[in-house]
Amino acid sequence: MLWWRDDDATAPSAQLTQLLDMASGTPIAIAAIPASATEALAEMFAKYTGVSVLPHGYSHQNHAPSTEKKSEFGPHRTCEDMLAEIDRGWRRLHTLMGHAATAIFVPPWNRIDRSLAEQLGRVGLRAVSTFGPTDPDKQFNQLNVHVDIIDWRGSRNFVGDELAIVTVIDHLSSQRLANGINPEATGLMTHHLNHDPASWRFIERLLEVTQKHPAARWISAEDLLEKLR
């Protein structure tokens, strides 16, 4: 079982068109930045099927000091101030996107203060999506992604076929072999504005293989939320 999250959408672009055309009905969750998302973006999404829109922070602004890793919703402001900002962004995104808006919060840079995450239900958000394995000690719903195809700390281009494929296979295998009753969906993370040609080729090939494979299934963000009930 796989799911797909693409980050940092604000407005229509050639790259976003390429991404949505490539998905071609495969469920895809687009993490859009509420403060800067445009009506044109909402109109674009309405032309495609299988698109879920997730709130990606509020304005994607870093509030951490220069000595720490970037974070919009880390332990640098009061929980109430951050929750009010998240609420404002979620309301705006829901107004813009209508039924496509999906209550999964995606914190910028995949970082969020734990105490804040535990309060997101107060503003109608049902889960948090960051990067990496689910933490069993966290007291909130997690729908994480696990496969990052961009080498952010190095070339900032595609990580390479071998690493990307091995990461996908390793996570799928770990879930198949786990003792849990409800295995975690393997999450693909992409950033359409940052893809080089090799990144696009990998996504195209991954979709081609998995869409035809009888054991592979892409699941929507809405269906992932339903599994939390």
C-alpha cells in the first residue's frame, strides 16, 4: 500500500501541471501553503480527479533561531499563537479548496512541536504528516511519508534510482513483515518545483510499475484518514 504527498504548492505552474498529468488518476495529496495559495490553484485542482489538498503550515516561515534547524511550528512561540495561525490557514484552505481540503497537517520542514501536534484536533485537523517512521510514543495520529527522492543535503537533485528503489522496497517489506494488524502505508514525498529530469523519470517509472502490479495499491489521503477511525 502506497500514498503520495507533494509539497509546497501555492499557484499553478508548468511543474505542477506535469505532476498532475503524470499522476493521471493515481491519488495524490498536495500540501499547499495556506497563506499564499491562490484561487487559480483551486481552479486547477478542480480539473483533476484524485487530488487531496493538505494544509502545509501557514506561510512556510522559519521561526527558529539560526543555531537550530528550520521550523515554522517548533517550540519558539506559544502553543496558542501557533494554533490560532494553523486554524486561520486551515479555514482559508478549506474555503478555497472545498471538498478537496483534507484534515492532515503537514508542518514545513517536517517538524512540529509535540505539544502543539497534540492540540491540532481543537481546530479540526485529524492527523500530522511528517517524514520518517511513526513514533509509537506520540499521542496524535501520524500519516508519515518515508521516501524522499531529493538529496537536500548534497546535490539537491534526484537521490538516484538505487537509493530511491531500495528505500521503497525496504519500507514495503518492513510493513509486510510487521506484526501490526494495520500496516503503515509507504509514503512517497516529492517537491514538484525542485525536480530535475531524473526525478521526473523515477516518478514516471514508479507509477508505471506499481499501477500494473497486482500487489501494489495507491491509497488516497482520505482513505488513510478513514483507517484511523
